[in-house]
Amino acid sequence: MGKYNEYKNLNYAKLGEDVLAFWKENNIFGKSVTTREGNENFVFYEGPPSANGTPGIHHVMARAVKDIFCRYKTLKGFQVNRKGGWDTHGLPVELQVEKELGITKEDIGKKITVEEYNQRCRETVMRFKNQWDDLTEKMGYWVDLNNPYITFENEYIESCWALLKRLYDKGYLYKGYTIQPYSPGAGTGLSSHELNQPGCYRMVKDTTIVAQFEVKKITRNMFLFDNEEENVCFIAWTTTPWTLPSNTALAVGKGIKYVKVKSFNPYTFEPVSVILAKDLVSRYFSDKAKDLALEDYKPGDKLIPFKVAAEFVGSDLAGVEYHQLMPYVQPDKPAFRVVVGDFVTTEDGTGIVHISPTFGADDFRVAAQNDIPALLVTDEFGKTMPLVDKQGRFVKEVTDFAGMYVKNYTGEDETGADYKPTDVKIAIKLKEENKAFRVEKYEHTYPHCWRTDKPVLYYPLDSWFIKTTAVKDRLIELNKTINWKPESTGTGRFGNWLENLVDWNLSRSRYWGTPLPIWRTEDGDEELCIGSIAQLNQEMAKAVEAGVMDAAADIKDLHRPYVDNIILVSKSGKAMYREPDLIDVWFDSGAMPYAQWHYPLENKNTFEQNFPADYIAEGVDQTRGWFFTLHALAVMLEDSVAYKNVIANGLVLDKNGNKMSKRLGNAVDPFEMIGKYGPDAVRWYMIANAPPWDNLKFNADGVVETQRRFFGTLQNTYSFFALYANLDNFTYAEADVPLERRTESDRWIISKLNTLVQEVDSYLADYDPTKAARAIQDFVVDDLSNWYVRLNRKRFWKGEYNEDKMAAYQTLYTCLETIAKLASPIAPFYTEQLFRDLNSVSGRNSVESVHLADFPEVAKGAVDKDLEERMQLAQTVSSLVHSLRKKQMIKVRQPLQRILIPVLSEHTKQQIQAVEDLILSEVNVKEVEYIDDTSGILVKKIKPNFKKLGQVFGPKMKLVAAAVQQMNQEDIAKLEREGGFEILLNDDETAVLTPDDVEISSEDIPGWLVANEGKLTVALDITITEELKQEGIARDLVNRIQNLRKDSNLEVQDKIHIRVQRSAAPEVNAAVENYNAYICAETQALSLEFVDELVDGTLLDIDEYQVYIQIQIESNVTI
RNA sequence: GGGCUUGUAGCUCAGGUGGUUAGAGCGCUACACUGAUAAUGUAGAGGUCCGUGGUUCGAGUCCACGCAGGCCCA
């Protein structure tokens, strides 16, 4: 017959390794998928990690969250395929390679060929794959590592191309421009990474201008004017005067207060009314001039008078039109009006921001949102361009400044007396034209090119976009159907992002990534988007035929430089070259639902069965990354969500709440943690300690505590079960003892267990693993171990193998097995061993692994809320009695006669009576006496029911409460007897209370030692009679003899003989005589006898008594 | 600067729809218990519930404004 495994000093890390070996040998993961074949799919998408760095502890967190729900759904009967994946493109890989080779981006194609460079990236990106695979296995994250999708593979890229072509065909792909940092000296755009190099931002002194923008005198604007003659101007400040010829709008803050100030221009002395932010008036108008009258002003006066004439808020000003400041070039649609911008502040300037869409990112964005055009000219090739060329010079259309460099890019001697920066020349012109309100030097930081040391320009550069704004409403609408955990990420961070959506800039000027599959003629008139390798081959054949390409290339790799060498032919016969950009790597990962199956080029069915995902989970930092690109592509390609449920998990910080970093040395090594504490404790700790979407402060002490408190307790409980079940050969072979024949505590723990199953099921169904883990933990520690097992210990080790004992075994077994299943998604290793240890003996489950089992069903009939309530009463009463004993220093081993419990309702009385035996044995008392009203000795306490009374009396609540507090015993009795009681609120107002309006409890029994908790009160009779004293001594003797047995290393089942030396104290002798049978039964003694003199006896101290005793093992007993 | 988020005991965290004495575990102190024993029970100490205003008879909870930490974006 099989025995339950017993363990000494269980090693959880070793357990993890053993279970892992078992899974591997028996392909349990594979079976957990194949055995669900034909069942409903639960679709999970793996957000691909990048293997060019080593995995950290936060990956354990993220992957545990993913794993838990996949395992849970498997238990619930779903088939859960989980295809792994690797993210392999992108800037971090390139930067790492450049660092290792000691080169910069500029060297690519010069010091190293693009081919060699990309080869290097390909090798680097998978460098730590082995470590990742190792961690995945060791932490128990079940994902298919054998057939992962890899974003650099040709098939994957081809899928991306096919998707891009679909977007292209729908008109969602277009070429436009974005404002990027640009170095005219180097003739190249700069990445934000390059701009963040140390030393790039430095202090410069620039000429700044506050310009006057004259409001048009048209009907809609007349609210700004006092009369037809008034000259009303917006004033706006700029540190880049060279952008003023390109101005097409002004931005105000929606809620910012503005004023119109009547004053005079300081350069021309002309009267002018300027509009600026109210908070900034003092910066432009001297406080000393505030009392001067406008009429007294004479041209040239140092103090210029001013008068605040009107006030507005920003939204009032939106839409107001003004005259173009420097009319060199005209826009192609209406411009020169005020718009609202969220970036406007009153920290500096005038609270009104000058907008030139071609030279500022904010400007560009706010202009696009308000349909404000940019000022552009056409160059000699017919291409449009801004008013400054790529060398940094004004174009010829800006006549007064044509050909001038906007900054000193030619190394002119700035110290020369004749030198005037272009900005200064602009300032002079504006002053002369009565358009400058203030000109001054201003020192500030400004980014410079790290190669030329010259200031960068923010300049429009070509980019390819996906027109996500075209489907903005649909994106928002479908987002509302997604179940976000936490909800706020979906409505807040993600929802706001969608509300403020701009088109997705796809272009990246790099080398290692998915190339943009668009070929274009040099003049840009004709272009072709390629959607497959086959199509590319066809087009190549045409090109060869047309003679634009020498010979068709063999397409082995869709990366650069190979695709760059392909030249296609346009319909009109012109050569087309590939647009040199790569696409944003986020497109790669957002395309994974399709590209992982090489869809749409093949596997249509597989794709359809696996789209959209039921569930995904990643870090909250992916909100605008993966979460967005998945959503955007799904909406544009399939008009569907990409995922129905999503957990956005928080960060894992160090124990002090700081971000972990290798540089600071506070990063926690996941392998070390798992090696030290085993995978389960690490997973359990992370999940139970904080909800996944909160940041987790990772502290190894917490892992230790989890291991000790939860796993230690569970293991203790199992060990206890195994020890006795093995002795009794309990294998769960017998039929279940019906619930009604089980004890109150059996039925209670089974009721609690079923409640737990229901709770855990609903928490997991709601994607809340933390609540599930905590519920399981509380059940195991508090209910199962500290109450059920503690109260029922004796049933396991005492007496015959009868029905009651069997019921106890069955009950405990059921609890353990159910816990194994419930906890298996979170702690897959330990629960596997627990399950197999139990099942290998009982054979109750036909499956070989807990992960192949079914989620426990709730036995609704077994849930008994009344029973749960009365067991709670038993626990409270016991706790109160313990506390009373403690106060009187009466040890639990000393029996006491009775406790008194005041009961104010029959229901409470019945509830307590049902658990009376439990209470009595737990607190070692003989009887419970219930006292009710009729006894006449209860002192009652009355308390207002604030919730109820508050609703009725509202503001008079304080008076009512005071009146209630003042009620005496007679008043309370009257209220109870008559069902109503009149109270006086004030001199002429009364109110009638009903018993529902108050809470009445009994808190005192005069003359008794009482304790209470909530509405429950317990009194203890502390009289110790001679008989009780003897029994106490007997119990002490039992205790000492048990200790002796243990000290003598006797086995639990060994029988003994006891000899006691007759004591000088008669009560000890009496106890031995009167409780002889009891002592024998408790200590497994066959005999207990007195002797006058014991030679080799052990001296026992029992309170004030000393007893010599000897135990001897019975050698003839056979088990 | 904007959006989102967190702030409760020394530490980690609970505290539906407002209800008067704010809880748990760990840690600390003391005592007890002992066939689960590297466990367990009881008790104690420990809180301006981040701050300031407001709404309300009543605010940890609702509102406003701040402060501090975190993430993302400028």
C-alpha cells in the first residue's frame, strides 16, 4: 500500500528543480494544451521581450502575471496556446553594437559596411537568449519556446510588409514631415538620444523679441475694441526671431486670464492696446507708472503710463484673427488666428505663444489640430520647403533677409563692429515698423550639435506616417470595450492618449529594422508599396526588363542593405528607389497577432482562431508602446480590438522604493532569488504583496516570510496529515462519510473551503490574482491550520480507526487537495508536489499533474453561512476566555467550572449552543451558562444607530445621540418592552425612538469578571474547587509524561508503563488515583501505579509540587 | 509643464455605496501553551489615516488646492 511522502527540512529550491524535471520528462506543459484539444480557445499574446539584455526580477513579476491566468484558464477547461516571441529590432540593439565596436552612426557604411553592421546586430540581439530561456523554465512560466516568432526573420518582415501594404491601399500611409532637431552644419537630423549627450545643451545669449500682432478690425473681433481708431495688438515673445516670418498663429492657454492694457509703444511712442496674460503685466509695465495718466504722456518719456482696460480668459480669444506680421509668403488656406494650446503657461513671455508650424514641435502639433497651415515655398525642383533652407539660410522669397543664415553657421567673426546677427536685423526692422514691443538679450540653454558645436534648428524633416487620426473615434469607441486592469490606465493614461492622438510617425533613420517597403521615383510623382516577396520579385523582373536594374537580386534577407540595392521601374518607366527609412519597431510588435503566423500570406485559419486575444499583460510603460500599436493596427486592419482583457502591471522597485538599476547595484538577481527560496515563494510573494498594477517594493525579507508563513504552514499541515494517515493506512479508499455524520468543525472547514473556491474563482475570473492569493493564504493559515487542525489534533492520533477518524482524514485531505488545485496557477511547483503526494496514494484524480486537473467545483450545499457565523462566535468566545484567564494568571491546563454568556436573542443562544463543546474543550471549561433578560442581572449598554438615525434626523443628530447616551437601565428596558421611547431633543421638541434606532448590548455582569468584543460578552467563573485542582494536576502530569516520552525518543505509537513515587502532597496522590484512567489514555500507558520509593525516577516540577516518576516502554506490544 | 498613479502603525498591506473606539501580518515587549514544536496562543506598546481648506449632524472615505514618490509624455 502506498504511503504519503514525508519530508524533513523541505528544500523549496530543490523541489522546484525536481518538479521541473518531472514536467520535462512527462511533457506536462504540452499535455496541458493537447488534453484541452477541441475545447474553447483562450487566446493569449506574448509581448516579445528583447534578449539583448539579461532578465531582471521585474520580468519574473510580469511573467508570473501572464502565467497565472493561462494556467487558471487551462484548469477551467480552455485550451491555451502560448507562442513565445522575441523582439529583435530597434535602437537599443544598434546603440549596443556601436558601443561595442567603438563607432557612431556616421561610421556605418564607411568604417563598417551596413551588411557587417546588421550581421553584428543579429548576433547581439540573441546574446542572452539562453539566460532568458533558463529563467522562463525556472520560474515556471509556461510558454512555447520551441516555436517562437522572431521579428527579424524574413517571414515576419514579409508579414509586416503585407500589413503596411494593406494600410497603404486603404490610404492610411502617407509621407509628411515632423519637426525634428536638425543640424544645418552636419546636414543631418539628430535623435533625442544624440541631443541628450552631455554638453549638448549650453547657455547662449540670444536677441529676443516681443512682437505686436495687430488684431483685424472685423465684426467678430470688435469686442476687443473700444472704438474704430484703437490699435489692438497681441504681444508674443520669442527667443528665435528668425521664425517670425513663418508665423501663422498665436496660442493662448484656455483658462489663463488675459487683459487689454492701453499704453504706448516704447520705440515709436505710438498709442497701442496690447493683450497679454494678466499675471505678466508687471513684467512689461513699471509699477512706478501706474498712477500716471495716459493723456499726460509725451513721446520719449521714460515712464510709460498704462491702463488695464478689459479682461478676458483664453477661450474668449480663440478664433480672433490678426494681420500677418511679416507678409513675405502667403498661406494656402486661412491662417493668422488665435488658437488654444495646452503648452501655454504664464511662467515667461506674455502668456501668448507665437506659432510657426515649420519650426517647432508644439507649433506643428497645435497647428495640425486647428487646421492652421504652414508657410511654404517651392524650390527649383518643384518641391515644397519652409522659409529656411537646409543650410540654415532664408529663402529668396523672404526678400529683406534672403540668403542670410538664421544663426552663425559660417563661423563669421561675431566680435567685429559691423557684425549683426540676423535676429538683430529682424528686430530692427520690426521696431521701425511699429511691430516690436520689446527687444532684449536673454540668456538661456539651447541644444547644440555634438559634431559642429552649432545650435540646432527644429526643422521639418520627411517622415512616413500612418494616419491613425482617421480612425480616432473608432479607436476610442473600441477601447471602451476592453477590460483594463486597472481601469484607470484604460480610461486615463490610454484613453487620454487616444483623445489627443496624432498620426503615427513610422520613420526611423537607422539600419537594423524592418525596411519601409516603398519605392519612389526621384521626383516623388510615382511610388509603389510592396506587400510580399513574390510581388517584389515580379517588380524586379519588370525592372530588369526595363533596364533600370542590371539583374534581379536573390532575396535572401529583407533587411538593409539588400533591399536598398533593388531598383524598380514605375509605370511611366522611371527608376524607383526604396525610401531609405526603417519603420518604428513598435510596428513589429504591434503586428505580432498577424506576423507570428505569417499572416496574411498564409495560415488564415490559425490567425482567425487566435484573434483577438482574450488576455495580454505587460508593464504600464507599454501603454503608448505595445498596447497602443496592437490596438491601432487591429482597429485599422480588422476593425476590432486586439485584446479583450489587459493587465498593465507596475514597476518592481527596490525595498526602499527606488528604481532598480545595474549601475546603482540595487538590482535583484532573479536567478539568485529562485535559487535561494524556490520559484513559488518568489511568485507568491510578488503576487500576494501588492496588486500587479501597483509598484512593488521588492524585499527579500518578504519572500522569506511568505515561505515561512504560507508554504511552511501548508507543509506543516500536510506533514501532520501524512504522519497519521500513514500510521492508519488512510488512502481515501473508503466512501465519503456523509456531511451530516461529520463533526461541526469538519462541516465548518468544508463550508469555508467551498466559500474559498468560489472566491478564488471569481477573483481570477476578474483578473485579480492578489485577492485570490490572499484569500488562499488566509484560509490555509487561519482557518485550516490555526483552527481546524489545532482543534482536531486528537482525532488524528487517538483511538481506533473509526468513522469519525475517517471523516477527519477525508476532511483534511479534501482541503489539501483543493488548495493544491486552487493555488496551482500561482505556485505551480509546490502545489504539483502536494497534489502528487496526495494523489499517488489515493488515486482520486486520473491525471498525473495538478495542471491537468479541473478547477474545483463549488459544492453549494456544503456552504453553511450559519455554521460559519457560529464558528466565528466560538473563536471570539474562546479568545475572550483566554484573555480573562490571562488577566487572572490561570493557565489553560487548569480546568474551570463555567462561563456565563449573556444572550439577548434566541438565535445567538442557539448559535453558541451548537459550538459549545468546541468552546469548552478549547478553553478547558466544564459548562456554559446562558443568561437572558429574565435573570435581571444584566447591565445593558445603548448606542445610537448613527446610520439610521442620521438619515432621519440629519442636523439634529447630535441632540439625538446625546439623549440616547443619557438613557438609563430603566429607559432601555422601557424601550425594549414597549417598542418605543420618547426622548427630549430640546425644550419644545421630542422624538420617538424604536428599538431599530439603537444598538443594545450587554457589557457587564455585576460581580463577575467579564470581557467583551463587539456585541459579545463573556464572564468567567474563576473558582477552583478541590476537584478542579486535582484535574489540573492530572493534566500537568500528562503534559510532563508526554515530554518525557518525547525526550526518550519514543515513537507516537509506543505503549508505556508509568510508575509514580507517592508524594507528600495529598492532592497530587488524589489526582493520580482519581485520574488514573485519564492519564493512561492520554499518554498511551498500559499501567500507572504508585510506588513508595522510586530509585531512578525523574523529578518533575508541577507548580508548587515535586513528583518523581518513571516511564518504561512496553516491549511486547506489536503494532 | 501635462496625463495617470501612490501616500493609513517601525515594515508590507486591508479598509463596498460617508456612521462616531481605523484593522491584519511581520517586527518589538511580556506571559502562557506544548505528541503540528525551527510551530502556536494571549496581552501590551506603536497612528496629526501626507498637508491645508471645504461639503456634512458626522470625513481615512466626497470636493478643491497643495506637498512628496513613481511611470509615461512634452
